[in-house]
Amino acid sequence: MTTAADRAARVGVDVLDCSELRRLVERPWFLRFSFAREELDHAEGLGGRRRLEFLAGRFAAKEAILKVLGLGFLQGVSPREICVEPTPHGAPVVRFRGRAAQLAPPSVSVSITHKQDVVAAVAIGVPGRGGAAADIGPTASTEPKEPDAVSPPSTSTTAPAPAQHSAHGEQAPQTTAFLRVRVGQEEAHYGGDLVDGARILRLFGDLVTEITVRTDGDEGLLAQYDDVRFAAPVRPGDYIEARARLVRRTRLRRVVELEAHKVLSARPGAGESAAVVLDAPQLVCSATATTVVPYRRTDTATAPHPVAEET
């Protein structure tokens, strides 16, 4: 016997700040755990900021839908079993798989909105005569059932970066690059002997090139920088250490995190040739770069140091 409460619409709401996911969406384990293949394929073709907005919107929508199902996060349904796909007219459509398909009501609608760095999602579900566990018919995927939700690895900032694995299951080395340079007097560009920020970006470009040479045997083509932040001035006589780390790999794109630190600093006030070793490296610039490599070069079997491709 069903009651009016059983037939009432269920509403779920979730609000998310995009900055909460900025680092997580560059981690392959989080992408595999949280998003369906269709969602990741769509995100791959977007620029850095738009990609973050898209994935944050989908994540908020999944949280709202889980509330419609009467579940909390990690309570029996994996987020990737809920697929929120865009449609040609813009309104998203929800598809369920695995455990989510067994619990979903016949009709679920979702709306996603963005404002600056905040995304909000509202989901509404209308149960059928059999309640929320009723057969959802054609909206259920015919793909094989995926495993129930599993807890993701710890996101502690003190933990080492997640290891990559090749298609054969063995652990692959993390791909990094490093440069140390002294800034010469001839590179002063602004008043006060300030060095142009483009000098640091040229270092970053060389590091990204080294990354793709190591992974793909090709210099690649730098497509864009995201989240470029200048944190401290650079002057002639400073020593700069720049580091790069490959954080995401798709069929054609490589995403690289970059940081530059000042480790030695000139001290013109203490003498014409005075300098000092800093007690701790000082961050001067950080950025994320996306570079594109030719498809013919992406066979990891021929790369000098193959790394696992995100799947």
C-alpha cells in the first residue's frame, strides 16, 4: 500500500564553490570515481576554467540527486553511476546505472546554475506507484552494472601524489621536470629593476616541452595557461627554481602543474655584489598549462618514459 507521502515529489539541493574541486579534478582517481565516461569525454573538449565549471556543476547535480534518492554521499551509490548529460537545447538529462538505477524514481529532472565561482543544482524526483525503487524503464542504462560505491583514497595534503599505473597494471613513474636559472641584469624590464613576468612563463614553456618529450617523444604545442598567479617580484641576481609535474593525460592533451620559487636573492642595498640564500624558497609564480601532442606520437609503447593514460 502506498501513501500520499510515497507519491510526493522529492527535492534535492546542493551548492558548491568551484574552488573546492580545483585540485581534485586534476586527479585521475577522483575523475574515475565521480564522473561517467560521457561526462569526462565532454569535459575533455573544454578550456581549463570552463572544464572546472562543467565538472563542478555535474558534481553538485549528483549530490542533489543523491538527496532525492534519500542517500548521503558514499552511502551505497557511486557518483559515476549517475550521469548528467548535456542536450542540444541545454537542459541536462539524468541517466542511472548500477545501484543508482535500482533506487531511482521513474522521473528525475535537474537544473544547474552558475554565478562567478559558485554552482547550484536542484533535482526533483517523482516516484511511481511502486515508490522510488520502481522500474525506471528506458532511462536506465543497459551497460553492465558497475560496482557499488567505494571510498576514495585519502585527500590529505601530506600524502604523496597518487601513483599512475600502466595498462598492464605496473606502477609508472611520475613525470616531472626541473630548471634552475640566474636572472641577469639585462632582463630587468620595469622600474626598480623588476623582471617581466613573461620571463617566468618562458621557463614554464621549456618545462612543459620537456614533459611532452619525456612522455610522447614530441615537443607538443602549448595550448593555454590557466590560473597564472604572480606571488613575488623577481629582480636581477635572483636564482629561480622552476618545477613541472604532469597531473592529467588524455588522448591528445597533457595538463601540467608549474611552480617557480626564488631560492637565492640579490641584496643590492648591502653591496654591489651581495646576495643571500633564502631560509625557505619563496613562491614567485604558479600556473597550470595544457599542451597538445600529435595523435601519432601518443603510443606509450614508443615513448621514452611511458606514463599511464587516463581512462
